[in-house]
Amino acid sequence: MTDKMSREQKEFLVHQVQRFFHEQRAEDLGNLEAEEMIEFFWKQLGPILYNQGVQDCRKLMTERFASLEDELYVLEKPTASRR
């Protein structure tokens, strides 16, 4: 799944994971260990984060369409009512 990220993105994340472990845990990780950790979290967190993004988009679109609907009602021209 991490094959969908660019080489630059993966290298950046590897560096970030290595830096975190060095600064927070005084541990040095090699590239392979950092890549395996990224792959694990990508598989575990990826679907959750993706679904949250979809839900956020759904909420935003619902709000925008409601606003658009209100604006369309404002555009309607008055008509003479017949009895």
C-alpha cells in the first residue's frame, strides 16, 4: 500500500520515524526497521484516516448543497397567483 506514496514522501517519513525514536527513546532505527514500522501503521491507520476524510467531505458537501439550495430559492422570480 505504501507503494502509492512517492519515494520522497517515504524517505521523509523514514527520517521522521528515525528522528522520533532517537529523540524520544534514545534508540537508533535503521531504514528497514523504520520502513517496516511505516508499512504497519499505513495498513492500520490508512483506512481509518481515509474513512474520516470521506466523512468530513460528506459533511462539507451536505452543508454546501444546502447553502446552494437556499441561494437557488432566492433566484426564483415571483409569479402572479391565479385563483
